[in-house]
Amino acid sequence: MIESNYIIADFEDMFLIDSELNLKIKFNPKISSFKITKNENKVETLGQKYPYIVRNGMLGYKEMPISGLISF
């Protein structure tokens, strides 16, 4: 037995996990894009030349479409 401090994580599958159900995407897992979503509103003003743009900096969830074969 050889003692080592290195840890290697080999992730081959994707998992979709809910409180009741676990789905495993085992064959052909693909992520086609990755986007960080920010909440942004444009307020049109009366009598001014330019609108106000309001952005919520605390909101920043990630969106990614995934595809593949789901197996139980």
C-alpha cells in the first residue's frame, strides 16, 4: 500500500438529482453552452433622453442545456 496526498476525481456520468428521484445521464453527455443569467430592467423615462438600466447584481444563476441518454 502506498500512502499519497493526491486525490483524483474521475467523473464519467452526469446526475440530475431531486428530493425523490435520481437520473443518471450515462451515454453521450453533452453541454452545448453555458450562460450566467442576470436580472436586468430598462426603465423608460418621461422627458429625458436616455433610459435607466437597473441590474440586480445578487442574482447570477447559471443556465446550461444538457443532452444525453437517461438511465435509471
